[in-house]
Amino acid sequence: MLSPITPQPAHAAGTGASVRGWVHSVETGGTVDGPGLRYVLFLAGCPLRCQYCHNPDTRHMHEGSPAQSSDVLADIATYADFLHRAHGGLTISGGEPLVQPEFCAAIYRGAKQLGLHTALDTSGFLGGHADDHLLADVDLVLLDIKAFKEATYRAVTGVPLRPTLEFAERLSVLRKPIWLRYVLVPGLTDHLDEIEGLAEFAAGLEVVERVDVLPFHKMGEFKWKQLGLPYALATTEPPPPELTERVRGIFRTQGLKAV
């Protein structure tokens, strides 16, 4: 369920200076963005231009609403007891959260003061924006690696691949748990040799707890039309179930849990 954030007194949530950021929306009962039930904070702003993006309305920060971290934390605090009982927590998503690292850091710090499990949903392209203090307050990284060859990655996202791989390697050094996400798009990200390379890379990190192989869908296509943007995948169909299962099998061959 999406809900607005109601401004609260600055002293109502945690300690430390309040930081201004840009929020796209909030989901208060998320079930797919980390363990348990989640408070999912979607931030505005993203440098990637993914062909299959289902939130193209989060590309620019000004497309969101200005918010103070103190207000966000006050809202999160009203759900804290429920989130504890539901074995859930806070996930910051987007857009790309690391467009706003100071805002993220302030919210993660406050969430940890509330005793909540925390997750970061990111492409990793701006991983260099996440310093060690921010990552210390993140319990889990939901890392979207959208392809494993430079040409394919650029075709999918419009940006280079290497920053994402370097971020994954840094998370490995920090022993930070990863849930890897891979969107399977027929004719675009279904090259099995590339997926085999990604599976080997992921296994070598030794911190990937699970791999979510996500079949391509077009549920966000209407947003592209509303924004007057051309949708390159209008004629692309979801992958057949047998292909999706075959890709999961490639990850499982490397000893990874794939769902």
C-alpha cells in the first residue's frame, strides 16, 4: 500500500541533523524487497535508463516530493512494532537510492536506532557514493546486475558495467550479504553464456545469499506512454517458464540459491 509522508516535528524521530531529500513514494507492506514485511521507501532520481524500467517516473529527483529525513523516520517509527513482529524492516529503493547518499545515511542511522533490519535496493552503479558509515547501517544489499557483458549492459542501461562489479566486490570484502537480482528479457538478457559468467562471478563473491531471476514484464509500460517516452520493448513477450527455470539452474549449478 502506498502512503504519503506526513510532516512531523524534527525531534520526533531519532537524533542528529535532519537531511532533505526527494521521495517518490512509500509502500508500507512490501513483500518482495527483503525478508518479512517491509517499509519500502522509493526515492527519486536515477542515472540509468533501463529499457525495461517499470518506474520511469523516478528518473529525476524533482519528479519526487521534497522530504526531511526526520519526517520519514517519524513515519517509519509508527510501523516499527509491526515490522518487528513481521520479521521485516526498512528497504530504500528507487529510482537509485545512492543518488541521495546523505539522505539514505540519515534514514538508515535512524532505522537502526529503531532496531530495524535494513536493506538497500541498488544497481550498484553509484556504489562509490556509499561510504563505509552508510554501509555499516545496511544489513542486506539487493543488487541488480542487469547483464554481464559490457555491450549488453550498456544496451540495457546506457551506463558502463564496471562500477557495479566493483561495488559487488567491495561488498564481498565487507562480508555484506547480497540478494542478487537478474531480470530475464528475451532477446536482450537471455544469452546463456553471459548468465553463466555472472553465476560464476556471483558464486566467487561468497556473500550472495540468493538469486532472484525475475521474468520480464510490461506492467510499467503505461507509465512510459503517460510520460511520452518511446518504449523499446513494446513487442517483447515475457520469457517462457522453461527458460526462466533453465536460467535459475545455471545459478544453482554454481551452488547458489536461485528463485
